[in-house]
Amino acid sequence: MGASNTWIRTSLAQGGTAAGKRRVRRVLIVDDHPIVRQGLRRVMENEDDLTVCGEAETARDARTAIKELNPDVVIADISLKQGDGIELVRDVRAHHPQLPILVLSMHDETIYAERMLSAGANGYIMKQAASEQFLISLRRVLDGGIYVSEAVGNNMIQKFAAGGSYISANPIDRLSNRELQILHMIGKGMSTRETAHSLNLSIKTVESHRQRIKRKLNLNTGTQLVQYAVNWFTGREGGSSPFEPKADPTPATEAHGAT
């Protein structure tokens, strides 16, 4: 993706809707990994009711593409080269209240799914999901529904049933959305200054958030915070995705990733 073309418009063939067929819905892909965008295209290219109208790899490019392409749905990751998926979802929901948003991410759904729904997303699915399940989730949000996995749905029901008495065993759940964003950026290796610039915050505000994160996670030093963030981040970035085209395996190099 060249510097002079920060988001990609896809040329679409013109055609009417045949009787008995679904209307073709236009999909905008927002992900900072070209190989994932390519994989998503391959999944959708043989579907009569779906077509990719464009791609973007930053939050700013996504906002521009939405205005110019008028997609029927946005597929967005949480991690972007510039900006943040949570902020993007909030912004899109504020300016385009009827536009369906499906979050497709490597990040642990038990931590992020409810947060993204609260921010305005219509669905959340992991990149490890099968292509068929991805298509189910995409059509669900296009048809006005909400999509989460069965495990997330059950967890949400348990929380609702417990009311205010529900206490999560995961310390990450103690963090606010902003604190989770900052922990994520620390794990990516971003400095306080880079984090402040990316989130449009002052350095002092980011430092205050870092102190609160340490308290909530029972960490004593900045070094411990960085180590915790890196371990947490890398632990959720691993794994394979069906949307990543695979190289032809050979007997000597073929390996099967653990779940």
C-alpha cells in the first residue's frame, strides 16, 4: 500500500439484484496486515451476496473510506498501525449509527468481546475461527443481529444473572478500556510519548494511567509493567488464522500449531 494511496478502493462490477437472490452487500476491511486482508477477500470472493469494496490499515484511513465508499458493513481489527480499534468503533458508531461493525481479532474474546460491544460493535469473532463461522457472523450483523461465540454469550448471561456480585478472576478485567488500550500499546513496545501521540493524550495522562494499571495488576515497578504487558500481548498475538494464506508445506517443515 503506497504512501500516496493510504486506502484501497475496489472496482465493483455493476449489476442488478436477481429475483430470489440476496442483495450484494459491500464490505470494508480494516486491518493492518495485508495478508489478512487478502485472506478475507478470498473467503468472500465466491459469495454471491458479499463483495469487498475497499481496504484500510489505519483508523484515519478507515474513517475516510467509510465516507467515500459507503459500505454496508465494516470488518475491523483492534490493533491498527495508527490509532486503536476501540476508538474507531466508538467513532464509527457515533457518526454512522446504522452501520454494522464486526470486530475480527486475534485478541482474547473473553477480555475484548463485551468491551467492543459496549463501544458499539455488532459482533466479535476470533481470527482463529473457521471461514464458515466468519461468514455466519458477518451475515448475522448485516441482518441486524448481534454475534458472539457461545462461550462469550454464556459468560454475559452469567454476569447479568449475578448482577453487581459478579467478580472476574482475571486481573485484566479490572482495567478500564483506556487502561487496556495503554497496556496493549506497552506490550507492542510503544513508548509513553508514542502512546500519548497515538491516543491524543498528554504524556502526564498516560503516566497516570500507567500508575493505575500497576496498582490494579499488583505490579511495583515500570519494568514489571513492561514485562507483564509484553508477555500478555505476545500470548494473545500467537496462533494461526484461516484468513492468512498458507505456504505449501513440505515434510521437513510442516508443523501444526497448538490451540
